[in-house]
Amino acid sequence: MSEAPSPAGQPPAAAVFDRENPGAHGAAGTAAKAAFAIGIVFSLFQVWTAALSPLSSLVVRSLHVGFLLLMIFVLFGAKRGRLRGGVPWYDWILGITGFVLGFYHMVFEADLIQRAGDPSTADIVVGCVEVLLVFEAARRVMGLSLPIICGVFIPYALLGPSLPFGLAHRGFGFDQVVDQLYLSTEGIYGTPTYVSSTYIFLFVLFGAFLERAGMIQLFNDVALGLVGHAKGGPAKVAVISSGLMGTINGSGVANVLTTGQFTIPLMTRFGYRPAFAGAVEATASMGGQIMPPVMGAVAFIMAETLAVPYAEIATAAIIPAVLYFFSAFWMVHLEAGRRHLVGLSKAECPSALLALRKGWYLLLPLAALVYLLFSGYTPLFAGVIGLAGTAVIILGRPLSQVFSPFALRALFWVVLGGAIGVAAQQGYQPEKISAVAVLAVGLLCLLLKGGRETLRIVIGALADGARNAVGVGIACALVGVLIGVASLTGAAGNLAGAIVSLSGGSLILALLLTMVACIVLGTGLPTIPNYIITSSIAAPALLKMGVPLIASHMFVFYFGIMADLTPPVALAAMAASSIAKAGHMQIGLTATRIALAGYVVPFMAVYDTALLLQGDDLWAVAYVTVKAVLAILLWGAIAIGWFHRRLAIFEYPLAAVGALGLVLSTPLSDEIGFAAAAVFAVLHFWRTRQISATA
């Protein structure tokens, strides 16, 4: 069947979603219906395995990849960038083959354990087919960049003794490579796929349920009520709304295409240039990946890689995330001052308090999630409980025709909490009780008026969650090839040594090299493989230079996110361009300028880990936070050319010296930074007062 081209003048939806959130608008007709049905089954399978743990970890990973392959070959054609109306017969064969091979580890689980390290001919054939299908599926979703980067590692493993330029190693046989990539937990079923098949999928599904429940509207109303009437209010609404969305949705592109539908037209209506409006939304939305408690998929992979609780990663990200959004907020405030842009009238802004009074119950699952995560429970357990609570809220809507909505939702949470408590005391798994409670409420609601419509919302959320997880999942599987070969050959350690040697022992040079590597890789890769590659290579190098492990990983994580704002690809800018009706290169360049102040945060976190809440010295945390805020204020003034009024020529170097001095954490640099900042502020406000007096 043919694939219909996208409407003229619009970037193909599949091209927008293809790396972070593919499939949501990438198909129509038969393909969409098939993907919808597969997505529901996929989500139910993931919830079943998360709540009941009936299968071994490797089997779950294998079936997870099987579902991903089936969905991708249904959603995406061989030619990228075109809307898909139907599914050709050969794509059905590829998809079904990938899905069926997903059962290989389950059917032959005992045999594979017994012959571990000695694969049979069937193992090698099946492994080759599965790896090839993963490469082709990733190509359809993300293009050629990631498959090429990962693909060159296979001949690297096979041709070890023959390699030039110091790349040689002892070499490995074809069967050893296939065994590593397919039969072990170091290849396509490695840690990234494990995280994708558990935490990531569950939290993506959680976000889909909250969006269907009405969380986007609540966040928009609260943001409008808080800052909509302020100077440059529409842009500030975009920053706050995207920041709030980031608490439940770790996909930057998904945030652009949800909150951006509301905020970008609002900004342009009140005088912001279309490119600037799109850039504000892109910048703010990308910050969702570092905003606790959910954050992005990378945070779960980082927790598994570092073998630390997820709550520790979320805690370390709190201050950098707040500073990122403060930076974006400050930049739009300065732009509004420079262009004399006003906000909405009070009459156009809803009451934030009234919005919270009407939709407070939607925050309960998020509150429960935060409590459980920071109380030491696993992300899997917290995600199941949060998902169950959200499903109960949605399914309980028909009962509000009979009972008070307030009393009804409060009762649901009391019953759900009581059931979980009883289960824990009696030794039962709370996840099972939650699943039973949701099923019981769902069956009850079918008997009431509006029950079927509500059930359709739940089914739609299940399909949305599966589609939104496709890009993340296939990236995790493919990057497993790189990790598997690097682990087999010891390549990561050699490359880390090369970085240390190239930097000449200079930490700032090593950080700059790492930043450039993250941004260059990010122009062709999504955040997840970008983080995995750079953390495998650069993070060990930074560790050798004395940078704490969590600081080095947060550094590459942060700049992997910034890469999605950087032209020429600038995926977040590409998504925003379809709404703002401006060129994505122009949006990307503007977004880079808006995010400029945020570039100082990861450097400061490396030089002073108190910014990551590492340690118990609260005074140190307060001190470095104040320095970071002051540095952001100065960088923002430099980037926009405005503080209280337009900067004079001599004020630029003063602000730059102050900002740079505050980034480097040495007593002398701090003194220089504070002194330069003070001189800048005194001169600027004195000059402003003089101009006002003579006006």
C-alpha cells in the first residue's frame, strides 16, 4: 500500500516524532488502527509484568523488543518522512518475525542457560536476524546516524588484530560477537533495554494517563493565573507550563507538541516573533528531561548504570533543573523588557487558585509518586501505584454523577491506600492489590452512564503510552550493540585514556571537549544514545581527573539535552516550527541563545558538587546556588543585551568577567566574579537613573 505525503508546508509528523515520540501522528488508516490495537496489548503486557513479575528479566526484555519491532514495522515505512496509510505485506512479515523471535528466550530459556557461552547454529541464525531487525527498525525511526555509529562497532570487534592507529585488540569470533549481542545481558538486551522494559515504559504510560485525565489543562490554567498578566506573560506561561509538564513527561518533543499548541500562538498574539516564541517553547520543553520527579528516560538508565537509587538521581537534579527553568524565565523577561511586551489582561487570565481547587485531585498520583520515590521504594513500585491511582481517577468519573466529586475521589484514594497498607502488612504484593482495585472500579463503571466513554479514555491512554515509548525503546536496544562491543573489547577504557591525554590533564579543557562531543553527537542522535555513548567514553575520563561519578554523568546528561536545541538538526526546534510557522534553523539558533545562561550550570556542578546536593553542608549548597543565580543573571544580560535597560558597550566585558569568575569555584575567581558583578550592577543602575533623570 502507498504512503500518503504530509500536507504541503508542514514537516512530516513522523519526522518530528521520529526520535523522541514516534508514532503518535506518524500513521493513518490501517496502520493507525493496527498500531492502536498492538499498543493496547503492549501496554497491558508491560503493566502485567510490572505488577505481577511473572517472567524472568531476560524474557521480559526479549518480548519488549519483540513488541517494539512489531509496532515500528507497522507504523513506519522503509522511506522515512512520509505519513503511512497502510502496511505492506513485507512489513507485516518483518514485524511479525521480530515479534515471534521475541519469544525465543522464553521458549528455550532453560536450554540457553545450559549452553551459555556456546551458542548453537540456531542461536546464531536467530541472533543475526534479530540484530538486523533492530538496526532496520532504528533506521526507520531515527535515520542513519545511530545505526551507523553502532554498526561500526561490529567489524571493530571482529577485525581486532588487523586494525591500525592503536585501535587493535585481540579480536573475537563471529559466534562470540552474536552471543554477546543477542544471548547475553550486555547487548541488545542490556541495561538500557532492561530500564526501557520496566521503569521507562511505566512512567511514559503514567504521563499518558495524566495527560488524558486533564493535567495539561490544569498546568496551563495555573501558569496563566500566576504569570499571564506579568510583563511578557505569555512567554513566562510557556516556561512554567512546560516545567510543570516536565514533572510528568520526560519527552521534550512531546512537551513542545502538547503545551506548544497553546503557548506558541499565545506568544505570537502578544507581540513575540514566531521564531522567538517557538524557541522559548523548545527551550522550556527540553528541560522536562531533567525535572524531577519523573525526569527523562536517561535518569532511569543513569540510576542503573551507577547502581544508585533513582531518588538519588532525582535529588541531584533538583537544583540544576530549577536553575535551567529560572534561566529560561529570566531570558524571556529580558526579551519582554527589551521589546516592551506586555502580558494578558487580568480578565483573560484564569484564577490559579480556582484551577487548583477544581483539579487538585489530579495532583494526587504525582504526590504519591514523589512520596514513594523519596521514601525508598523502587521506581517500578512507585510507578505502578501512581498509574493505578490515575486510572482510578479516570474510571471513577461516571460515579461522580451519583456522588460528590470531592468525596468520591477522596474515597477512592482512601480505599486504594487502605488496600495497599493491608497488602503490605499481610505480606501480599501491593502492586497486585492495586491492579485488582483498578479492574474492579473499571468493571463497576461499565454499568453506569458514561462508563464506556471513560473506558475509551483509558484505552486511548494505553495506546498513547505504547506509541510514545517506541522511540525510547528501540534506541535503548540498538545502543546495546555499542555497549556490548565496548564491554567485550575494552574500548571505553582506551577512549577515556585518549581524552585524558588530549586534554593534557586540564579539567576545563576535558569538560569543553566533552561538551562539544555531546553537542556534536546530539545533532544526529536522541538524548538516550547520546548519554550512553558519552557517559561510556567521557565520564570515565572525567572520573580519572577527579570529577565525582554522579557529577560527570549529570554533565553529559545535561549537554545531551542541550544538543536537541542545537542546529542543524535541533529536533525540539523542528517540532516547534510546525506550530510557530517559522524555520526550524532560525528557531534552533534563537533557542541556543535563550539557553545560553543555562550552559553555566553543569560546569558549576562539576566544580562544586554542592549544586547537586552532594554532602550535608547546607551553607555550601546555598552559597553555590546564589553564585549560579547571579551567573545566570549576568549571562542573560549579555545574551539579550538588556538588564534594566539596554547595555552599554563597556558593560558587556564587566558582565562577562563576573559570570566567568562565578563559574570557576576558587576563592580568587569567586572574589573577582562578585566584584565584577557588583561594579556592573552599580554602573548599570547609576546610568539608568541618569538617563531617567534627563528624559
